[in-house]
Amino acid sequence: MLIAGGMQLFFSDFQALGAQSVLAGMDFDGDGLHEILFSIDETLAPGGPDPGKLGVYLYEKGPGDGGGFQHVWHFVTPEPGNSLPGMFYGDIDGDSLQEIYFGVAPASGSNDDTWGTYIFEQNAAGVFPDAPTLLFQYGLTYADNFRPAGYALADVDGDGKVELCTVDRGTRKLSIDALTGTDLDEFATFTNEFLDTENLGGGSVYNVDVVDFDMDGNHEVWVNTWDNFSMAVFEAQGTDTYALSVDLNSMFSDGDPASFRRNGFAFYDADGDGDDDAWFPMTNGKLYYLNNTLNDTLVLADNQTTNGGVEDGTTGWGFWPDPMVMMAVVATGDTITDGAGANTDSTFTAFEGTSALKIMGLSSGGATWKIMRFYFTPLIMR
């Protein structure tokens, strides 16, 4: 196990261990060994204290094939806080030194002075400090109940400075902030460029991402609210200026889905047509796909989106490719056959839910589609 060797040494601050978020594949120190960054939230563990201690841990792959993973760095909050911390990394001041962002929510009477976003910047040797480089509290107090649950870092407004976008699951806010100066250090301050308090109602907010989905040269900030798959899209209007562009409320009620991710959505040019499409894995066990039909002459509002909904909730959402090639949706009770129809005596039963995505591959002979795999059970793409 990843933590087995260091349980007593590195996790002794906790009464219980609840895992919360994980990021992997980084190489912060440039030594060619990849790292894993994860958080510990003892409130999430069965019987764990509330409020509870929170921690962020960095492990690195050991040398060789059997090197396992080795502890590199960690931080544990000095006082118990609320649960579900945000976690991210980036380089906000562009000095090629990475920062780790760790969001600690306030718990009244427990961490009144130590809540906020903890920022740790590595030194020139690639080492992260034991104490935070900066604790950012957004110009608020614990009484405002701002719970930093998700982050994105990008030059959203195109002014040459990277903004920190933070979503708050406590009072459902979006805060966009930039360094007042040019350097991140213990004396740094932030300037708030935008604070939305009106458009993220309904449920908790965990996930945020930045993309230029409509390819108009102005980035958007996409925010998901846990309210039957609701999405608010804010677009940069100019330097330090942002406005709500699209408000998609309660698009799908099946299982009250919210984003299953905590670190951005999956924006990617899936069909190779030059624009980014979107994948949304949701808490109801379904993967939703938004096909971007835009080109550079259109705007976001023309992509089957209107304020208040997505044209009956289905337009623009579908399988790709359509018609499907070497794949199909199968439901419980369907007969499973190979491409030649040689075997018809088996039926499909979903392990969970009622359907799955069947993807077929060539047999060793190379002439018939016989090898089948079933993915994302249950899976509905819309």
C-alpha cells in the first residue's frame, strides 16, 4: 500500500483516515520520477471527528521497477476544519516554481483564523516548504463561510496575469483573483477581479474549469453546481471584467448528478474537428458528452444553449461517432453476438444499472469483429 510504510510517522496527527482527492503524474522536482498528490480528510472516515484535521501529501515513485512510492512532503492543518478541501497545483507567478493549493473550509469556533487557501511554493531545488508560503482568505472572515472546494489557474481575461479561480461550496460563490504584484511570496496580496454570489444556487459547488469553448478568443469559466446537473458559464469581457454568459439549470434530474471530478472537466477535441468537446463524468454513474458544433464564426449561446436549459435537455448531447463504429449500447437482456452472428446463446446483464457501452475489436484472424469489452457500467451518454 502507498502509505503503509509511513502510517505512524506521517499520519499520526489523524484520529481516522478518510481519502478525498488525488492528482497524479506530476514531476515537481524534475528528477524523472512521477508523483502523487492526495488529501486526507478525517471527517470523511466512518466515525471520524467533525470538525477534523485535514492534510495534503506528496509521494514519489521510488527508483527502479520495484521502488514503490516514497514520502516526499506533507502538511496537516494546525486546527480542525470543515470537510472536503480543494486541492490543485500550478504556477501563478510564472517563475517556473510550482505551487500547491489546499483549501481549508472554516468551522466556526475551531479554525477561525486558520481557514482559507494554503499556498506552498517550491524552492529552486524543487522542495516544498513545511509552512505555507501564503494563506489566502479572500478578504473574508470565517463568518462568511467561504469553503474553497475547487480551483482553476489560467489567464482568463488575457491580461498576461494568471488568475486563481476558486469555487466555494459553503455559500456558493465564484471568486476570481490575481496577484496584486508579480511575485508570490509571504508578503504577496491578491486583487479580486470578480466575485459571483448569485448564480451558483441549488447545491454544493466543487468543480471549475477554464476553456475557450466558443473559440472567440475570450476564455470562459465553467462551474458545476450539484443541482440536477446545473452549469454556469462566465465569460471574460475584457481586462478584469467577467459576466455570466450561459446559465444551464437542472438539465438532467436522473439521480441528481453532479461532477464526479474535483479538478476540471474533460475538455478535449474528441472528434478532431478543431474545437473542444466536453466529457462530464457525474455522480449518478453516467458519462455525459457534449459535442461542440461551433466554428470560429459562432458564439457560445448558439451551441444549442439558452438561458435556463439546453433545448429540451438533449440537443447537442449524443454519442460520437454517430452512427457508432465498432461500439454500441447494450442493455440487460440483450443477446450478445460476435460480428458474424456465430454465437447467440449469451445474454448481457449489467453489473450495475441497466446498460453499458460495448466496444468491439478485431479477432486474431483480422477479419471478424469478435473481441468485445464492456465499459462504464452503467453508461448513458447524452
